[in-house]
Amino acid sequence: MTDDGLQIIGRPLNGQYHPPDGCPPSAPGLTPCSGQSRDRKQYPVQQLTNAEAAALHRALTEAEAELLAFRVPVEQAAAELLRQEGRVTTVLHALDSFVAARRLGNAHERQATVRDEHRKDGAEDRRHRPRWVRVCLIPTVLAAAAYDTAFFSRVFLKFVNAAASPRNPIFYFSLIPGVVLATALLAAGHLVARAALRGRYHTERRPERIRFRARLRAFFTRKPPVPETRSSQEDLPWPQWWPAVAFATLVLATLGIWAVNRARNAPPGVSLDTPPGAVALLLLLLSLSAIAVTVIHHNPFADRAATVGHELDLAERSRDELVADSTEAITQYAMAAHDAQRLLDEIVGRAQAHLDHAWIGILHERDTHGRAGEVAPRFVSQPDASSRTTFIGIEEPRPRLTVLNATRDVLRRCDVADARARHKAALLALRGQVRAASHAGPPDDGAPAN
């Protein structure tokens, strides 16, 4: 305490020293504190001083530098969004084409048609094919063909007086009759099987049946036999036995003749305890077995059911793949749009934060000197990101967002909701095709030919 009554506050012994703050330039009667003698006047709260405008412009420069620093991530987000948009367009186009082609609906209709046709078959389903026939068909035919091929090759080489050596080109020509014979066995079996199947199932579907006793009575009474009639046009064609039986008889007669020759012309020093006829019958049985297995294996109903089932499996597999790909593509598309929007919002927020910090300093400065009044201007209730202002009636500089315009245009053009609507409509259409398959008739393309 001095003599004139002034109290001198010194530096605390155990505390940090803080120099006194400068007085406001406009503080009355305290000009020596500020070191300035200019008279500062009051100004409206909606106006900016040079220092305040400089602070805002400095914040604007920092905000634009922040925007430029994020140029690469913004461009990458736009490129990823465009790539996902193209992927969604491609996948949805494929899904719409699949729906328009009605592959799934037609496959289910064929499956329902086959199921309805055999609904009354009972225990002996016409689509049934013994498993052992499928396993034994190829080995039986190959075994019979290999045996006959070896025999005919030896006969041919003996006829042309050539050696049975793989180095001799004639040896390979001698194998041709055996290969042709195997094909003939398959052809004969197929013809006989088709005629037998058509005759059997046509007889089953016929409402009237002429038995052998009726035919015999008609022969002795000299009365015309009752003609056969078909129940409907959906029956199998009339069986044609004569080409099948004639061809099979020719093949079997040829094999029988050569079987007798093989039994008679036994190698020197080999004695047969059985008659040649029995040996010929055994050799002929090999060819008959191949034809019999082919006849049993022939079942166009099973082939058609298998074909329809395979088409349905392919259609459902394609449906599942398209649905999974489109769902994933739309999800990635939505995530890319969300990430791009989140990145833009974050960048704009970081840029605006520089202006907000500048305003915080300006408001503190105004509260200190009091030349703009004691009450701050009113805030803008819901500022727009594109033309944001903090206070009503005060124009503040805004950062140039040209760096973000390209990504904003991409976001404005993309429509995730439309992609989801198209995807949902396609799924509903597929579900409607499956649901309507049980009520629809058979497709127009018909069943595969036998």
C-alpha cells in the first residue's frame, strides 16, 4: 500500500504470473491502459468490423484448404459410387431378363405337368427305371461288343492274311466291324424298346381291349375284328413292330450264324464237351443280353422327368445366383451412397468448424469491448449446408464447395430406393410365377421327342 492509497499487487510467491489484459481501446478514461487515443464508436450488431471480417476471412482460407486436402477421398468415393451403380444396373437388367423369359415359371409348369400325368400311375410309376439297369447298360454292351470285336478282327485278319499287331495298320481296320456291331446292338435294342413301350402303354390307355380269344373267335366265324381305338390324342403313336423286329432278327441271325461257326471251328487241340449248338446259344445270349438291357433301360417317361427336373434345377440355381448377386449389389450400392454422403457431411462440417471457431472468438471480443451491444444477434434456426449463415442479418463468407460438386451430382443422380423397388418387384414376379405354375397348363414347346 503506497502513501497515496494505491494498492500494489505483486507477483505471487507460489503461483504462475499472468500479465494483465489490455484495456479495450474504447474504454472511457482508460486511454493510458490501451496505449491508443482513438475514439471507438458503437456499431450495429448485424455489421462486421475490419478485425471481425479479417478473422472470418482467415477462417475461410483455412476451410478451403481443408476442402482441398480431401479432394482425393472425395473423388474416390464418387468413383466407387459410380462403379456400384453400374454393377446394380447390370445385375438388375439380368434379373429383369430372367423374369421376362419365364424360365422359372415354365420349368415349374413342366414339372407340374409331369407330376399330373403320372398322378394315377400307382405303385408302378412309369418314370421308374431300375438302378441296376442304368449301371449295367454300358458295361453289358461294351462287353458283348468287345467279345465280338475280337472274334471278327481275328476272322478279318485271317481272311486278308495279316498279322494281329498294333504296328500293322490293317489291324485297326479289322476293329471296325466290332464297333459297327455294337452300334447295331444299341440300335436294335432301341427300336425294339420303343415299339414295345408304345404298344404296352397304348394298350394300357385304350378303353377297349381285343384279347386273343376274341381274335380267334372272329377268325373262325369270319367276322371282322373289332378295330382298335385311341382314347385321346395325347396317347403315344401307334407301335411299328415290323422295322424293329426285322432289324433285330437280322442282327440276331447274323450273330447266330457266326456263333455256330465259332463253336464248330474250335482251336486245334481243344475239345468241347458240350454240343456246338449249346455253345452257339451261349454266344448268342451275350448279344441278346445287350439288347434286353437296352430294352429295359429305354423309358422316355423317366428321361422326360429327368430333363424337366434338370431344367428346374438350372432355373432355380440361376434364380438363386441372380437374387444373391442383386441383393449384394444393392447393399454395396447403398453403402457406397451412405459413405459418400457421410464423407461430404464430415468435410463440410470440418470446413464450417473454422468459421464457427472464428465466430466464437468474435463473440468473446464483442462481449469484452461492448461496442456491438450486450445481446448477440439471433441464430439461424436451421442453416442450409449449401448457403449456411450463423446469424440472422449477417452476411459471412462461405467456402467454395466446387471440390464436392462432382460427388454431389453423383449422389443426386443415384437412386437406391428405385433399385430396391425394382429388386422387390422382380422377386414378387418370380414368386408369382412359381405360385401360378400349379394352375397353368403345359408349355407350348411340348415334350422332347423319344
